[in-house]
Amino acid sequence: MQPFFAQRFEKVEPSFIREILKVATRPEIISFAGGLPNPHLFPVKEIEEACQAVLQEQGAAALQYATTEGFAPLRHYIAGRYLSRHGMEIDPDNILITSGSQQALDLLGKVLVDEGQDLIIEEPGYLGAIQAFSVYQPEFRPITLGEEGLDLAALDALLASGTSARILYGVPNFQNPSGVSYSAANRIAVAERLVRHDLLMVEDDPYGELRFEGEPLDPIAKLAPDNTVLLGSFSKTVVPAFRLGWMVVPTWLRKKVTIAKQATDLHSNAFSQQVLHRFLTTHSLDAHLEKIKAVYGRQRAAMEAALARHCPPGVRWTRPEGGMFLWLTLPESVCAMELFDLAIEEKVAFVPGAPFYVRPEIKNTLRLSFSCVDEAAIEEGVQRLARALRKVL
Amino acid sequence: MQPFFAQRFEKVEPSFIREILKVATRPEIISFAGGLPNPHLFPVKEIEEACQAVLQEQGAAALQYATTEGFAPLRHYIAGRYLSRHGMEIDPDNILITSGSQQALDLLGKVLVDEGQDLIIEEPGYLGAIQAFSVYQPEFRPITLGEEGLDLAALDALLASGTSARILYGVPNFQNPSGVSYSAANRIAVAERLVRHDLLMVEDDPYGELRFEGEPLDPIAKLAPDNTVLLGSFSKTVVPAFRLGWMVVPTWLRKKVTIAKQATDLHSNAFSQQVLHRFLTTHSLDAHLEKIKAVYGRQRAAMEAALARHCPPGVRWTRPEGGMFLWLTLPESVCAMELFDLAIEEKVAFVPGAPFYVRPEIKNTLRLSFSCVDEAAIEEGVQRLARALRKVL
């Protein structure tokens, strides 16, 4: 038949990152391109035991349809962790389990975003959020993300300009792609703007538990709870395959987001929610996180040291205190897409920065992931990258 | 802050079915209201073994992020089953694993449905589809579903009227809520209209494997593959908690649906996909289905017999050859919502028909589910229902 598409999907094309990641999986290539957590740190045996315990204790009940909001004990566990880590008192009724935090972005787009409406996003911004929100056709308004957080002068200028924005999307901890975090002062300043301008922040926090350096900072949601939807994920802390994340929503948003979730998939995998809850309540998540942070911290240090040793002058990089990513800024004359082809010749891969911008003009940045590459491979990979860089610098 | 919602969500309110189902779970009530598969038939032990085998054999790889399209061996298994059951040759590349078939409806709404565009749906129609598509704001055009299938005269009249519809949504096997199926002749006639009018049918088939009587019929997708998206689900045949279904899409639709899926949740639970595949390839699904069909067939027969024995005159019901539901039509003067309150007094529950209509005027129908109620409770429950009916007839 004659193909047809909804207007919102007529122009959508696959992300070129998918093609890049295909190249990056060739065995001879050292890849800093992926965004995967390190599988050597997955609690495989513990998950196996949890599967067994849930099925032996709950039987068929563990495999039946379940509530849209999610497994109540898991929602209580999440609320408890916000209390112990940040002193935040969150009603478990305001926590909704989602199929990864990616689904939370889709649900928020459905319920909150009108076509043509301004939507404020960090620059560079998380690609998954750009993709999820794009379906609902907002006008993205990028605000530069710097070493201290959002550019407040630019934010104030935008807010003074009569923008139609009601939503600000950001990743205040160890952002993907840049690795940078909002400082404590920046968080306070952002929260103050949310309240003053009646803005809702979508505070996406998949990496907050992965701080291997410095002092933990409270979420912006603690400062402006009614103006924040706080997203979390078990993909980076326990296992990604379960696709389990959550959203903490203000009470005014709870009912409609739940309806949207029900219309989208009825509920998230209920068996995995119970298995995850079993794992979390029979093991120490903190002890497990210590192992992940030790490895990622060592690998981040190795990457920094190698960049300092091998990179030609004119290249700058961020110094993340947690998470999985580090961000390179090249001289403005250099196009990271062209560097990518040279890097593949040298058998090293990264993600060029272009897809993380909603404006196409910025080309001289790239993302390196240190989560899945051991220290020896990091040293070798950075040497290869430096050889490619020298060809363009 | 001041609540705000996207225009598409401003008027959305929770379905009253949720409230009904809460009442129906009170222990003294015999409930024909649920839409759940019978948990006594879940393969609990087999799933436990499959979890163990997957984790012991695949280790951490079973818990990592995975491809958007789904676990390739599971997609091959599904293709193989269409070949053996229906002689349909389907490229596994055209099969996309979804988070239940509910998610397939959401993805199709995203990619295909424009605001204000006509969308043809059975009357009565599946509530989950009405909810999923409603987000994308089509104009629903209902076509009566009768004992033989779609009302072809009404369909032809609509198609001749200059409708903007590109999509026809239907459940040709043991429909939810009515339990009726399209006859072989009706399927051929519908397929012919799809091709002639360049329509796409969303052929939703969660119950097709649950035929306990009569001869299996081929999907409409076999007759008009390029004009059909065929949806399937493991929720009614294996376990619902995994939220695993699939869609068979024509090649022209594959790329954009995959992008939509990626933006929505990256991929469906990859561990459960592997566990399910392990179960399906180490056990006989057919032997498992025989057990389900034997129970549901007996319970359907018990319900019919009890209705014939106890119902006052003027009440008609469908005679499903499979699935989980049976549909009562009351005299036009009777409102099923009022009957519901009387039925709860008698300690029996059902779902009033109203939410299954996109036009509000039809009030004299109701749905009974026989999947989870044993024969003795069916006899007692129908007696109670008949007592409530006698108060209004």
C-alpha cells in the first residue's frame, strides 16, 4: 500500500549514532563510544537467587498483571532511599515505576508538551531526551551547560524574552554527554528560577549514585519539590536489561501521568520489579555501588592521565566526579565527524558531539565513555585517538 | 506551581473501570469483571528453571542493554510459529518485540495517527485500544461488530463517504469485550476492502491461540500482508507480568516504528525476552495451550449453561469459541450501570459495556469473563446475576 505517517513522524530518520555504534563493535576497535554500564559489575548470581526466591515464595502471583503505578514495596524502597541519602520525605504514592527513565520522558512529553511550545534543554543535551520529546514537537531552547551548571545569564535572558516554555530538562549529576554537574550554588539558583517563573524541571538523575569523588549534592527536587519531576533509574546501578526506572511527580501531575502510563503499556514488567526489590532488600546497594564507583573512578583517572600525556595542545576535556562520560572540546576548526573517520582508521571509536545539540552548528566536541574499557585499553585507545587528532591539528 | 497539561491531556480522566475493578476484588464478590488470565495455569516452575538456565549460560550478557527490535531468537520463534500454524512466511526483521501489545498500539498511534483524522474501530471496541489511540486524538468511526464480524454494509458506507481514515482497528479472534470472531468470509471481505481503499488494518490478536472450539482461521494479515500490522501477545498464553508482545509490520513501516520504540523505552525487558524464549524452546507451547483451552472451554460451557438456566427472557449472549469473554445484551430499557449496583448487592460483578463504545448512547450491554472463575462459582455467580436482572426486567 501507499506508505503514510502521522505529521509528527514524517521527517523522523534514524539517529546516526546507531550506525556509529555498529562500527564501534568491530573487535579490533577500542570503543569509547558506548554508553553501557560495565557488565563485569552486574550482580548475576544475586539476580538468579532473587528470581528463584520470588517465584518460590510468590508463585503465580509474581507473574500476573499488576498495577500501573508499580510494585508498592519497590516504591517504598525508593522513597526510603531519598530519605536516607538526602533527607527528602517523599510519599511513595508520588513515585511511579517506569520502563527505564526513557519511558518517563515519553510519558512527560505526552502529558505536558504541546506542539510548537518552547522547551528548555541543556546544551549539549541528553540525546534520549531530545528523541523522546521530539515526538511531541516542541521548540527546543538550548541553554549552555558549563563546568558549574546551567548558564544562568542565558537562562534569565530566555525567561525574560517571553518564552512559552513551561519545562526545563536537565541532568544535574555527571551529565550525559558532558560529565559535568551543577554546583550547589547553581542548583539553588535554578530552583529559585523554577519557582519564580512557574517552570517545571524534569530533573533526570540516572548517574547520581555513581559519584566516585567529591561530596554528594541534593537534587533540585529537594529545593523545589512542587516544580520538579525527579527521574531515577536502576539501569546504571543494578542491571539495564530489566528496563526499570521511576519518576517522582508532584501531586498535581500524578493522576494524568498514571493514565498516560496505563494507555502506553498497562504497567512495567512486574516480575522484574519484584526480583529487583528482592535483590535490593537482601543485599546492600551501597556495597554494590562502592564496587562500581571504584572501577569507574580508576578508569576516569586513567583516561584523564592518558589525555594529559598524549593529546596535542588545543584540546580541552571535562573532569567528571562520577558517572560514565567525559567530554572533549577540540579547536573550533576541527569537525568531530571527520575526526571519527580518522579515529576508526586508528581503531578507536567515540561519539561525535553533533547529535547532542538541537542546533546543528557546533561540530568540535565529542564524548568518551570510560565505563567499559579497562585501564590498559584506555591508555592504548587514547594514544590512538591522539594520533588521529594530530592529523587534523 | 500552577498545574498545566498538554492540550491532548487536558480532558483525560481515569477510566471508571479501575473503580469497578476495585469493588470487584472484595472477597465476598464473585467477579466476572476481570480480564486476567487464570494464574493457576501459569508455568511457574518452568519459568523459574528458565531464569536459572539463562543466567547460568549467558551470565552478565543476559542483563545488559539490548537492541530496540528485540531478542532475535524470540523474533525467529514467532516467525516460525506463523509458518507452522498458518503457512505465513514472515521475515523476522519485520517482527518487533513490544512491551505487551498495548505498547504496539501506542507506537502505532505515535507513528500513524494525526489529530482529527478518522480511525475506524469495532463497536463495541477494545478499551485499551481506545485509550492508546485517544492520546493522538483521532475521530473514532465505529463499525458494528456482529456474530459474523464487521458490518460490511456499514464499512462500505463509511468508506464511500469520503472518510479520512487510513486505519481500521479490530480483534478478529474472540474479541474483547464481545467474544465474537470474524468468519472466514468476513475476513476475505475485510481484506479486499483494505487493499481496494488503501487502508491499514491493525489486527490485534491476543486470543487467537486460545480457540477451544471450531476450526482455526487465518489472520487477515495472511490475505493482505502489506495492509496489515498484526499484533500478538504472550500475556494470555504464557505470563502477563513480563509485558511481552510483538508486532508484525509491513516493510514500509518498520524503520519509523523502530525509531518510535527507541524514543519510548529503548527496548523491552531483555532478560524476560530471553527467559520466555528459553521456556518456549524447551517446552511445548501447544501442550501448555491445551491445558488453558481445556479449562477455559469448560468454564465457557458452564457459563452458557448457567445463563440459559437462570437468565430471565429478553437477555441475549454471544457464544465465543475461544478467549476469555462473553457479552450480554439486555433489553434496551435496561442500563448496565444501574444493574451493576444491584449486582454488587447480590455479590457478583461484571464490566458494564459503556466504556467499550466511542459513542456514549449504548447502555444495555455488559461483559462477563469466564477465565478465572471455576464452574461452581460460575453457577453461583450467574444465579446472583439473574436475581439482579429480575429486579430490572
